[in-house]
Amino acid sequence: MALKYLCLVLCVTFFAMEVHGRNEYVAYKRAINFYEAFQQCRLYGGHLASIESADENARVVTAVKAAGDFSKDWLIGATDLGNEGTFIWTGVNRKATYLNFNGGEPSNNDGSEHCVAIGSTAGSKWNDVPCNAKVEGFVCAYIRL
Ligand SMILES: [Ca+2]
Ligand SMILES: [Ca+2]
């Protein structure tokens, strides 16, 4: 009986850990656009970074600063390509509810900014940029148990 109980506790614990897996972020310095970055993170076994809390945002900033120049644009995985003004996280298939856009952003300049970068003039906040723009680098997230 005790063994069964132990098993139940462990299974529930592991299930909870999987559901609430922690994102680990790695930034890569490479001239790349959103589409390329999206695919590259998938090929690495992760996803273009989703950011769903201030804590995750802070960890993305740390990852970017470790990889290169934070005064340039680094792609993260939010996009409003399919529905202007509504951003989703492509990697986890969720609507972006935690939003951290810089003042005046998302600006959707020329009706053509549907992808999101952190860094540059926005600092640790976000700016929408053209999806086909080659930026300084990108951030992948890897879900760790
Ligand atoms: Ca847009
Ligand atoms: Ca913008």
C-alpha cells in the first residue's frame, strides 16, 4: 500500500513538473529573420522563446546579454501575423497574456510589423518588427523538467 502511495505521489509530481516545466533560455547571435529563427529553435529541440512572466523576461534578458549586444534586436517567439494586434506565442500555442511592449509599441509600422524583438531601444521591453528583418540574434526556450 505504501508503495502504491509513493508511486501515486511521484506520478503526480512528475506530471505537475511536466505541465509546469521551466523554460531555459539560450540566445544565439546570428543575422536571422523570424522564419529562420522559428525553424532553427525547432531543429535545436526547443522553440523560439515564449515569455509569460516578468521572471521569464528577466531570464531572457540575461541570456541575450550573455550572447551579445543587448543594444540590438533579438527575436522572441510572439507574432500577430495571423490576426493583427493579437499576439500569440508560436512555441507554446498560447495567446500572449503577459505583455511587455515598450511605450508606443506595438507600432505595426507601415502595417508590416508582426514579429517581436527584445533589446535595442526597447531595452528589456518589446518592440514589434518586420518578420523578414534580419536581426542581431534570437532566443530559444527549452522546457526543462
Ligand atoms: Ca502587427
Ligand atoms: Ca514597432
